[in-house]
Amino acid sequence: MQVTITNLSLAYGGFAAVKGLDLTIGDGESIVLLGQSGCGKTSTMRCIAGLEEPTGGRISIGDTVVFDHETGRSVPSFRRNVGMVFQSYAVWPHKTVVENVMFPLRMKKVRRTAAREKAMEVLTLVGLDHLAERGASQLSGGQMQRVALARSMAMEPSVLLLDEPLSNLDARLREDLRVELRHIQQERGLTSMYVTHDQQEALALADRIAIMQGGRITQLGTPEEVYASPASASIAKFMGVTNVFAVGEASGNEVHLADHALSLRTAVAAPDGAASVAVRPEDVVVRTEGSDGFAGTVEVCVYQGSSVRYQVALDGGPTVDAVCPAGPGALARGERASVEIAPESLLVLPDEVTDTPAQDEVAA
Ligand SMILES: Nc1ncnc2c1ncn2[C@@H]1O[C@H](COP(=O)(O)OP(=O)(O)OP(=O)(O)O)[C@@H](O)[C@H]1O
Ligand SMILES: [Mg+2]
């Protein structure tokens, strides 16, 4: 079901945590809210779920207005049909797995046999049907999180809100569950909002990523769009672009770095207000000295299996990060190198996104 959020604000006392946020989640769409700790992700979710009273704005789920500050309308949480999965495992340890999943259905007066049938269906979906009769305390972290997911899905919520549900799990399990979650979400056409501060997770799970900074959405786009064209230097850094340099002066297709006697060529003329240039480590080519590009010295060389990560100090320039395919021709620490940065791979960016509506004041 479509979720429409208009000009949403939330203040805790005098502190504005969410500042005039606009977002529409399409029916069956997976939106990932990606942003640094404290930027307002959980707060936004709690407003949708009805666990927090916004200080302004409007929220609709399908055709139902569940919150409207203007009219004072606020549908209580339990009537919103919103499923939520949190970071911590909220399972009842003294109940069995299937009882955990049946519980909310039983609270809604669904008959025992029907509730059990539904519970078994979603447990099969998350791959836990074989553990249905086990005590929930005798599960691994990943299994508990699947129980929590199954329980929220059993209610067939109009929208599923997932707040960093995988962050307590180890790296390997995270990756497996991530793929599974995406599969279930797509197969079932679940309308969902997923919160994370892990960019890999965001890229994997999103139809669209909403970058959140300081209580606002500063960029909204497909994973490909956000990855390829971050809207600001701070977003680029957040998306894992480690080479970000301040621009001193830009003229035509050439930018001079602020703190170094070095110029880089860009594919397009740098726009007004361009404050930084950024380049992904994967787009930096490092070769033995004498090839095209800037001369420099390899300071750090880290073998990563299929690739090698370098830090190369350019003569009279900054130190750049590069990730190159491993294999013959790899350079060692201390060796001289040539570093090439193709104009097409250079991102010319403002430091921050400024064209979102400024609404720093707490809504009355
Ligand atoms: N109950 C509260 N009272 C006062 N301030 C709060 C409360 N809850 C959150 N905040 C503040 O609001 C801001 C947004 O918090 P929120 O929990 O939404 O962040 P988040 O993006 O989910 O961060 P994280 O990634 O760390 O979970 C933070 O600065 C936080 O300190
Ligand atoms: Mg949070």
C-alpha cells in the first residue's frame, strides 16, 4: 500500500529530529533510509508506526490519513496495520517459535487453527518451519531475528518497517539474510521502509535509497543513481568515496585543488558552487612509474585477495586511495608509481545539499 509522508516534523522538547520530510513509498516498493547515527531515521519510522506524535505534517497509508497535524487526526498505532522489526530481538523467550508468530494474530481474535496455519506459512517463508516447536530462547541471533520478521509478516501489514534488523548479526549471516529479505520483499510485493547506516546493505535492499542528513532527505534515487551521482561531497563520503578534495579554483574543464599545486581534468565544466572533487578508489588507476598520469610514491599496499588497495602520495599533491585488480604488475610499498584519474570518473560536487527547503525552526 502506498505511504505518503508530507512535511513531517518531529521535535523532542526543543530539539528538531525530523525537519519537514517529504517521501512517498510506492505500493510494493522497498525504500531504504540511509544516514548517519542521529540523523532521524528511527524517529521517522516511529512517526509512521504511530509510536511518536509528530509536531507537524501528514501521513497517509493507502487512502487512510493516519496522521494530520492540521486536523488533529491521529490513528492509534494498533489500528495502522504497520509491522515493525527492530534491531534487538523482540521475541518472547518462554514461548515456542510458532507461538511467538501466532501471538499477534491471537490478540486480533484469529482462531487458533487459522493462526497456526498462517504462522506456519510465514515460518516456511523465512526458513524456520522445522524449528516451529522449539523454545525461542534456544535460537541463534539470526534465527530470532527471522522469528521477529515472521511475526510482523503474519499480520500482513500494509507497510513493513525494519529498523536495522540485521545489525546484531555477524557479517556472514547478515549477507545471507539480506539476500533472503530482498527475495521475500520482492516476491510478496511488500511495501517497506528499511533503515540502515550500512551503504552496502542499502544498495542491496533498495528500490530507492533516501539519504537522510540532519532530519531531512537530501537525496532520493535508485541505488545506481545514488552510487554513481552522489548529490554532495558529504553524501559521496558516506557512500564510500574516500578521495574527496577541496577545490581552490575551477576554470573550464580544469579544477585546481585548494591545498595542493595540482590540477585535475573534468569531463564537463565545473558548475558554480563546486567545492569538492571526488573520485572512487576503484576509478583510480595505479601503474608502474613512467605510464600516463601523476607521479607518486606508494605509501600503503594492502592485499585484499582479488584486489589490492593502495595509498599513493602524489608529488606535490594529495594522497589518493586506489583499488586495483590483483595480479602481475602489483606495486610494493615505497615504489614509484603513475596514477591516472580519468576525467569521466571525477565527480564535481558542492559540499552539502542546500536546495531542500530550510525548515530549521520547530513547527508550532
Ligand atoms: N526520546 C528522545 N528524546 C530526546 N531526543 C531524542 C529522543 N530520541 C531521539 N532523540 C534525538 O533525536 C535525534 C534522532 O534520533 P534517531 O533515533 O531518530 O536517530 P537515528 O537516525 O535512528 O540514529 P541511529 O542510527 O543511531 O539509530 C538524535 O539526535 C537523538 O539524540
Ligand atoms: Mg535508529
